[in-house]
Amino acid sequence: MSTASAVTAWGKPTIKSGASGESGALGTTLEDVGKIKENTTSLELVKGNVNELFGEGHELVDKMELEGTWTLKFTVIKASLDKIAKFFGLSVSTDKLAMKTTIVSEPRSYTVDPLLVGAIGAELPYCYTSITPKFATAEGWTIEFEVTTMEPESESVAPATLYVKKGGGPSLFTIDWQIELLVSGVGYLPAHPSCGFSSTVERQSTRLKTEVRPLQSAQVFFGYG
């Protein structure tokens, strides 16, 4: 697959997390963090500090920008005691959680996997995690995550790796199939193993409608209106 252009990373990503591996490598046992609140996920490069040297008259003589970090933010909804305890490294006893710490002490790995094939995902192997459990009547208990990449111990491990998602998920494609109408006016659409498409066909008083949406199986959903 060409990497010259990428599919827009629409839809919900899958975020997984787990303990970092040896020397800051990506962890080998990563688990889904759970349901993420809509429109709360972001991943961005935060620029590093800038050192500037000025001469008299405020003349810029030299300038150096330090390496930046990547920051991942998202909010997990329907948070349980077990989920809160897990990220703090605590344990639940008789349906109670004693909050003995508010710090996530161990470095963690994260992956942000996009929904669509061809979209860009990210691997963050060695990160500091700050989490904030929060209760609100409109949402119940949630957990806000702010994840910051750190420099791995091994020079062979990058703080962040971006990748293009390969096969195994929904994808976008150009439709060039023809729709054949039967004598009764009922049309059929060839099935595709991973994608949906949209068309509206009219024959006399019969209208065939299909709906745009990624499909998880080799089916095309349609109806009449």
C-alpha cells in the first residue's frame, strides 16, 4: 500500500495500554482501555522548549529548539472500580477502593489504532500517564487520561512510531459496479467483504435505496421506500 497519501482517520479509534517492555520498548500485553467518550481523543506533538541567545540591542545570536513530546488525551466512560484501580496499581477489596495514591507510577505503552484501513495510527511505547477519575450527574464516572511520551532507555526505540493500518478492517473504495434491475423492478447489489456504498435507483414506481456505512461482513443492507 502506498504511503504517499492516507485515508482520513474518521470514526472511533481503538486505544490499548499496558506496561512498557524492557528498556522502554512497546509492551507485549496491551489491553483495550474501554469505551471512550465521543470527540475526546486527540494526539499531538507538543513542541519542546526553545533556547535563545541575544546580544546587546536584543539581537538574536543563536537559537536551539529542544525535542518535543507527544501528548495523547482521551476520556473513558462507564468507569468501574476495577478499571480505576487497575491504572493506579491498586486493588478492590469487598467492593471498596482505598485511594492510597493518585499517581500512576509505572511507565506504560499505548497504541492508537484507527478504524479505517489506510489511515494513520500510532505506537507510544514509553509514557507517563496522568489520570483523573471524575463524577458528574450527566455522565456518571469517567476517567480522563493525559499521556506524555518519554525518552526510552534504549536508543533503538523511538518515543513514537506512526504507521499506516493494513487490511483487517473497514476501508473506502470507489464504486464502479453496475446495478442490474430485474423485470419486477427489484435491483441487486454485489456484496463486498468489508465496505458499504450508497445508490438510489428508480424504475417506474419502485425505488431502491442503500445506505452508506462500513460493513463488518459480506452483506449489503438495502430496503424499499
